[in-house]
Amino acid sequence: MQFKLSAAADFAASDNLIIGFIGKEDNAVSELPDALSGPIAQWRTAQLISTKLGDVTPLLQADGAQVLLIGTGDSLSVSENQLKKVSAAIAQAMTKSKASALSVLLNGLHVSGRSAEWTVQKLVEWTLTGAYRYDTTKSEKNAEFATTQFRLITDTDAQDAIELGKALAHGVNVARELGNLPPNVCTPTYLAEQAQQLADRYDNIQTDIIEEAEMEAMGMGAFMAVSKGSDEPGKLIVMHYHGAGSDDQPHVLVGKGLTFDTGGISIKPSAGMDEMKYDMCGAASVFGTMSTLAELQPKINVVAIVAAAENMPSARATRPGDVVTSMSGKTIEILNTDAEGRLVLCDALTYAERFNPASVIDIATLTGAVVVGLGHHPMAVYSNDDNMQAEILEAGKSIWDRAWPMPLWDDYRDELDSPYADLRNIGQGRAGGSITAATYLAEFTKHYTWSHLDIAGAAWTTAKEGATGRPVGLLTQYLLNKVPSAS
């Protein structure tokens, strides 16, 4: 789809869908011809036009173009979440329209406390993500959009904002697609193939795949304790984005890629187990972020590590009570095989040391406890560095992909003590489950600046609604904030 900025709408084109905005107090229809702008006031008085947030009112054709008005509530000054609902209405109108061109009358609409460029960026992003429809494993495919040209009618010079919005949407939709795929399709091998395809598509991406035999040789006993229970071989997928000089330290993203999690021997209840295909959404967000970076080409180096495995209850599976040795040399008593994400991640975090990273962020659907504590809106952020935690929180707020700070105190470390190993893989009770999981990971991050995102509540909400693609936005903004400013 082609995106264009324009100072005025073209009503001469018959194959054009015009979208304006209307609130209780004001409207953004100044570009409409007099034949429509006049009657709108009369129709509003007669209550024929809904100003309810997200409601769509179709108007008569003007010079051959179709016109829709989208309600914005009390006024054209909306909040971030209200803009998201407005964008969803635009996406729905676009998917249903037979017009080849879509023009959005943006002058007058703004988000409180945000720049005009920010409004353009998010409207583009949220319209494209709102138009995403999964059909990969359906026999009947969705029809192609008729709309090929998306025009923003605005006086704001926001071409860079459009490009960022598009790239973010593409990355979010990559993450959503991977998350939504069934687990018999999206296996560790499939993820490795997607990483290779990303490298084939972009010259600044390089991909390396580490197989189980090499992982065993490197001493990744924690990773293999999970992967050995499955007939599907695990993969450590390493993607390099080269955007800066070879001497520049990379920022490292580590994604949990459990393509299906039965819980292993500590098997989960059958109700809702189908949703455990989403246990690789941390990895999916890493793929989405790398796709966005490859499109934007910022001057920064990034290494993405995806720990991809299945957690299955076979005769080879790890038992509760087993003790394994991680790549770091620390021994781990595994008391619950359903606490498997932290096992694959701890070896991946140790592996990250070799890149001399400027910072490391791991992203994981790690605990159900975080959903109890925070619900489905923010992600939990833990860090061994207060400044880094603050930077992540600010990046999430600025891109509207929000997170919430969580404590990483020494008080919780005692709960991981084991009489049979250096530490155990779970705390001593249900209380603070997300915190003790983060505390466990912190044991393997002593040599660099690190943060952990527990995204179990944000990566998906229900199987019907599917994967959200979060936190591609937060990760991308954090990394963009690290790009040196031009001198």
C-alpha cells in the first residue's frame, strides 16, 4: 500500500473513500465540499450523525467519492487509547471498502500531549495492525484489499512518521502471525527457517542456527533439560542486525521461544492448553523487532537470540528433582518442569555474554503470576540497572506500548536456595511468582546491564483475539533511542 501526504482532498476521483472525524463539540471536515459541510451541521442537530467514539456514519457521495464520518467522542482532542479505537474504525472501513484510494481528513484531530507527527505515526500503525486478519491455515483466504493508496490530508510534514508507523505495523504483524500459527506448523525448525528468510531478504541481517549437538558441547544443560523431552529438535537462533561500525557494542534481545508448552512432567491442566502455542510470543516479538529494524535501517548494532524449543512429557523428559548444569556452570534443581522458560533463557543469557553487549533485554511469557498482578495491559519490567529500567519505561510510554516497574530485591533470592544444587528453578510458594522468576534469571546476568520483560499478560488475551504483537513497539523505541544523534 502506498502512503501519501496531501494538503487537500481530491473529490474528483470517483474511486475514493473520504474519512472525516466528528465530535460533540467540533469536527474535522473543512476539506469537504460546501455541498456536504453545510448539511453536516443540520444532520448533527437532527442527531443523524453519531459522535460516539468509533461509530461510523456514511454520508451521501460527493462528486463521486464516498464519505464516512467517524465519531471521536466529546471533541477532536482524543487520548492515545481513543486514537487506537478511531484507527480500528478506519481499518474496518478500509477492509470493507471497494475504493482504490482512502483519504483521511486529519486536520483538527489531535492527541492530547502528543505532536502531530506522533498522531500520524500511530494512526498509520494502528490502522495497518487493525487491518491484520489471520487466514494462513484456513481453506478460504481473505480477499485482497481493494485500497492501494492511503492519503493523509494534513498540513503536517510527517513523511518520517509515516515510514516509522508502517515499519512498526509490519513488525507487529510479523509477531502476531508467528504467535497465531498452530504449534504443529510453528516449530523450532520453522522459526529457524523464518530467521534464515529474514537474512535472505535483508543484506544487513545475518543469521546463525545452533543445533542441539553444539548446545550440548557448549554445556547448555538447562536448555537441553527442556528440549530433550520433545521429538522436535531445539534451536538457538542468532540474528545479527548490522547498522553501525563493527566496533560498536550491540544491544541484545533474548526471546523465549517455547513453541508449545505442555508443562512437561509437571503437566498443565487440559483446559486452555491450546493457548500454550503463545508461549513463544517473546521470540515472536524479537522477530518482529528485527523486521522493523531491517526496514528502518537505524545506525545501531543489535543481536537477537531466540531460545526455541518444545516442552513435552516424553520418556526422555526431565523429572521434578533432577539436577542439571547450566552453561554458566551453575547447577539447578528442577522442582517444576513447567518453569521451563527460565531454563532455556538462562543458557541463552549466558551465551549473550560473548557479544560484549551494551545492554540485554529478555522477553518472555514467563509467569501466570504477572497476569494476576498486572492483568493484560502493562508488561512487567525487572532490571539490574535503575537507569535502564527507566529508559525502557519511558520508551514504552512514548510509543504507547506501556510497561510497569517491578522490584528485583535480594530479599527474594533466599527462596531459590536448594540443598542439592546452586539454586532451584522455582520459589518456595506462589507468592511473588513473577519476581522469583526474574530473580532466578538475574543470577545469569551478572556481567552486563540487563532487563527482563514478563509479557505473559500482554502477548495475548484470549485465543479468539490472538497474539497482540507486543512489545515490538517498546523494543523498537528503546533501540531507536540508543542510536547516536547526528553531529
